[in-house]
Amino acid sequence: MKKLIFIFFIISFSILSKAQDFYFINRATDFMWYGLNNLIQIEDNIEKSNLIIKAKNGNISNILDSAFMVKPTNYGWTTLSIYQIQKNDTIKIAEKIYKVKPFPQATATINGGINNDSISKQVLCSQFGIQVSVYNYDIDVNYEPVSYEVMIIQQGYILHSEKYTGNKFNDELKNVFQVLEKGDRVFIYNIISKDQNGENHKEGQINLIIR
């Protein structure tokens, strides 16, 4: 599920030497997320009906009375320009350049949080599979695990080594989990996920020890 990123495009009023009205953009927020709908909000005192909004490196959509969305199409920079129609003329009243950031680094876990930890055999066997999520950011990015590999070390020897597709622990793998003993190590690595823009990411591995 995509979540709008609220970037406040707050415009302040100022009088310049030629008595021309300009609206300057607040510099507090200077980035957008690539591939996400970034919500740009305009102050209520701006006349919205006479505005033209343009973006370089971004698609504008859902223009409302006080807001619009911009979705950057490439990494790098996005330039937003606001024009106002005044009689028979179109005047640029504001412009701001935003850095376009890639998605934050995701974390692969099981059970919604177990990544590098000890775990009981019973809890491991009850897990559905791998989850890939972004933590500590106020955005909701969908990462779909595509494939992963599992290596299990028991008493210094490789008990199991296999590559799997998707994110589910299938019955074959769970049968292997059933024979695990205390101190066995489970490494889930080469985790590949796909974000909502269709780009693949290699996530950090999950290291577990059976208690």
C-alpha cells in the first residue's frame, strides 16, 4: 500500500523593490522519495484557481484546492515551479529544487522482528516465512521477497543448503527445521526483494541460533 509522503510546500509572502509579489518556498524540507507519491501542500492564502504547477523529473497528479502530488520518475533532482495567471500573463511566483532519495534500506526478518537472535525450534517451525520491511521511517513501502537461500550448520557440518523462491517456508524446509538441535545455526541469505517500482534489492541476511 502506497502512502503519501507529506512535504509541506509552505509559501510565504514578501514584497520586493518593484512592488511585485513573490512567494518563497520554505526550505525546511528539501527531498522527495523516488517512486512514491509525495504530497505537496500549499498555504490557504494562495489563490489556487489561477495556478499552474510544473515539475521537471516528476509526474503531477490529483491536483486539489490546496495540494497536489508529485511522483519523481528518476533519481537525482526534481524541480517544482509554480506559475500564476495574472490577466493575460503567466508569472513564475515560486520554484524549489528537491533531492530525490531512493527508498530507505529495508530489513529482512522473520516473525516481524527476529533478525540476528536465538530462537526455539518450535517458534521457527511455526513461522510463515520472511518479511522485508522499512523501519524507523514514516513511509509505507512494499517489498516483496523474491528468493532466498538457507544454510543450516549442525555440529560443524552443513545439514542443509538450498535456494527457495518467494517468501514462504515450504513444508520441505519446515521438515528440516524439525530435526534442529540446540546450538544449530540457521543462515538465511542472498535475500532478494522487489519494491513497488519493480526494482530488485539484496537485503541483509538473517542469522539464527537454536536455543
